[in-house]
Amino acid sequence: MLRLTLDAKGNVTSANQKFLQQLSLSDKDILAKHISDLVPSNVRNTDHFYRMKQSVQAKAFWNGAF
């Protein structure tokens, strides 16, 4: 399972090794970046992305795929 953890502002606080491997990234490439920097631009204006952002801001659990 790929796992990414965000703070309430949507910044990456951690990612598991599978997530990093899948995206060919390292911790330094991803930590403290905003989730919007990792999501394709065509997805950022979707209802799906909006619901995810709302969950993050509410400090609620969200799971899904982009």
C-alpha cells in the first residue's frame, strides 16, 4: 500500500517507501511540499480533490487514489 501523510495545511509530513519508489522520489524531494505539487494539474480542480482537501483541513481521515 502506498501511504502519504499530510498536516492540516496539506503539506507532506511523511511517505512510506512504496510511495517513494512508485513515484521515483526521495524523502528530500517530497517532505514539506504541498499536496498540490504532487497531484497532476488536471486533477486539482475536480470534486474528488476538493473532498480530499476538505478532509485534510478538518484533520479527518481520507483515502483514495489520484
